[in-house]
Amino acid sequence: MNIEDILAGKPVEGLPTGHFVNGRLIPSNGGEMMESFDPGRGVAFAEFSNGTASDVDEAVESARAAFQTTWRKTPAAERAQILNKAAQLIRANAEQLAIVESLDCGKPLNEAQGDVRGAARAFEYYAGACDKLQGDTFPLPDGYLGYSTYEPVGVTAHIIPWNFPISTTARSLAPALAAGCTVVAKPAEQTPFTALLLAQLLSEAGLPQGVCNVITGTGANVGAPLVAHPDVDQVTFTGSVVTGQNVMRSAADNVTRVVLELGGKSPVVVLKDCNYERALDGVLGAIFENAGQVCSAGSRLVIERAIHDRFVEDLCSRTKAMSIGHGLRDPQFGPVNSPLQLEKISGFVDRARERGADILTGGAVTTDPETGQGWFYEPTIVGDCARDDELVQEEIFGPVLTVQIADDVEHALSLANDSKYGLVAGIYTQDVSNALSMARDIDAGQIFINEYFAGGIEVPFGGNKLSGFGREKGLEGVKSYCKIKSVAARID
Ligand code: ADP
């Protein structure tokens, strides 16, 4: 794939069309196609299938058959070999995967490359977990034996969002496959391609047919019937709170297990004794990676008054200096994913402006300076926000950072916790007591100390409060796809 050709509007070669079911690409039963857009130019670049409920039925049937006849009986060490091979193939195809991801999402190429490396790591990590899923023994009285085993949950559905398509697909599929589950994945309709490419690579790595299926299309056409399917045993959903609530309601009918990774409004607490440069880098990356379209974005800066003026001034000048452009030109800052997203973001900022907000930098829709095209929103910082302001309380899912000023550590903690979300939080301080006591007292699923987004696939990830429940990544992630069976036997 040649980036210059793609930017010149030439057709993108090698993109799969159709669904991936039972080990091969097949056309959709309904025959309806949708367009996928390049956010950096705001034009369609390829078509894919908008699936139907009958496509979902076929995929679930194929996953069920593969579960019963093949995958759950495949020795753990063999599963591990296949997942390891998949990791190798992802690495071997990293360039193509990153280009497609950047094009489909809009994100800068180096971020997409990082996501692809992360996807390979997820398969490698969970390859190592396949043969370590061991149960317990229980101290029953003489004459009894008690033990437990881990069994795969069965057929699992994976609903994937558009902001991190390949990394969310990988972090969700790899542990499910490691546990012995079979999968039906539904990528977001904005970004369907890397999930299909991944399914093809898994097949090439030796995954038996039917173990991994991908159906593309809208939430209404494909997501809803998949989640409501009576033969799906578990749903892992990553997306918005409202859709997550719908998924949970619909899963309730069949008492289907759910893991929900929803929104966030995560604080980055910067105390006066922080490592200044590190905090500055951290705060910028926390909000402007993927143009702020990150569920765990650090979208609220909570900063101690003593360093506020200088820090915010430096933050604004660094923000203004960021290069903006098409993702494939690898700028520091790319477009947002869709016009709908652009409208949501500008709605938030425009309403704040009407309320008299202090917009320190950014605050407007823009385009790629090189072409005048694309769906861009300027990186934006809004100064000294009240704790109950809409900008502080609601997830914007865009490049908008709010600033809240704290008088001291206790005040910072109270501002950090004043949210209906509880996904992650960042803390910048060189005082170990402050760092660790805040890590203890902030209500969030994951805390980053002195490096926002520190850690990788090894570290469990998931939210509290409206951010959802269940944990992905880490060994917790693979346990999500297991059922514990306890056995108690009388043996005398
Ligand atoms: P956004 O509003 O940002 O597009 P969503 O949470 O609606 O985020 O989308 C996340 C994923 O959920 C996408 O793959 C989308 O197609 C899917 N989805 C949307 N509605 C439903 C639904 N009712 N049931 C299952 N999946 C859905």
C-alpha cells in the first residue's frame, strides 16, 4: 500500500469485503453495502457489507459448531501456538494494518503503528496464558475431595468501537480464544477493515474455521441481533454509556454475561511538586492522542494553584505548536472520526462559550491546512472550569481539556472524584505518600502515576461507576472468558 497513492485518492487495494464466517469471506445475505470514510479528507474510500440478522445467525451457528467440535477440545498448548503465530503475522503485516487503521480512523500513523504493535502483544501475552488456566483445591474434611476447573464460557460476542479498532479487537479476542471460547466480532460501522484483516491473519495462523467470525454493519442491523442472540454466552462491549445500557438490557433477556467498558471523564491531577516537563508531556498526550477520542483520555486537568499559571501557559503554547494534518502524513494531531463527532464536540464548546467559558486555545472546527479537507477540531483548552460545568461532567470524546484549580492535595482529590465516571486517573507528583494515597482514594479502575497511559496488556483495565464493570487485559481479562466449575466428591 502506497501512502501517496492513497492520499491522491487512488483505490485502496487489498481491503476485504464481506463478512468473515466459517473461515472465509462471504457476501452479506442482504447484499447491502455501506461506505467507509477517510476522516482526514472527509471522503469515502471503500465499501463494506451492512450485515443482517441472518448473517449474525450464520456466524453464531458457525461459532457454536466450532466451539463444540473443535476449539474447546484443542489442547491449550496448541491454542497457544496458534495465538503466537497470529502475533507473528500481525507483526509481519504491521505496515498494511497501520495504514488501513490510520486511514479508517483518522489517527496519526505512528499511533496506528503503536496500536498494531499492541495488538501483536495482546496475542503473544494471551498465548502465554492458555496453559496456565488452572483451578484450585478446597480443604474439605477427610473423605472428600474438592477442586475447581476453568471452563471456556462458549460463544462470545465482541462489539468494537471506532476509536481503537484493532487494539480493542485484539485485546478482546485474544483472551477469549486463549480461554477456549469462539467469537463473533462486530467492528464499528465507521472502521470495519482491520477486524476483517485480523480474522484473515488468525485463519492463516491456523485457527480452525468457525472459531473467529466477523460481521460488519451497523449497531441496529448487526450489533443488536448479536447481543440479543440466545446462543451467545457472553458479550464484551466497548462503547458509549447509552449503547452499553441497551446492550445490558438486551443481554438480560437471555441472562447473557456482559463485560462493559464504557465512557470516562478521567482526571489528571498535577501537584506542585511534580516533575514539570514530564507532567506537561503527560497532560498533552492524555488529551490529544487520537484527537481526544479515547475512553480513558485525561480530559480534566486538576492542577494545584501554586503552579497553575505557568503550567497552563506552557500547555497552551505547546498545544498551539502541534502539527495538524491527515493521519497518513503522521502529524502530532489528526482529524476526528466523523462529522457527527465534530458536531458533538463543537456543540459542547459552543455552549460553554455562550456560558462565558475561558477558551484559552482552540475552540473551532478546522481542516487539514495542506488540503483544506477533512473533519478536524482544534486542540482546545478551557481555563478555570467550575466543577459542575457540563464541560467538566460530560464525556466530550474529543480534543477538549478542561482546567480545574485545586488549593491543595485534599481539594484536588475531591475534584478528581467528583464524576459519575470512574475509568482511569493520572497523578503527577514526586511525593510518594501523596501519589499512593491518591491512588488509593481515587475511585477509578486504573491509576497512572507519573506517566499517563503507563502499562500495557499486562495490566487489568476497566471502569467503576458509569464507566462499566468487568476487567479486560491482564490475567483478569482471560478469566472473564472462563466459567469456574467446582467439584465436591465423597471419596471414602
Ligand atoms: P458511538 O455512539 O460513539 O458510535 P456506540 O457505543 O453507539 O458509540 O458504538 C459502539 C459499538 O456499538 C459500535 O460497533 C456500534 O455499531 C455498536 N452498537 C450500536 N448500537 C448497538 C446496539 N443496540 N446493540 C449492539 N451494538 C450496538
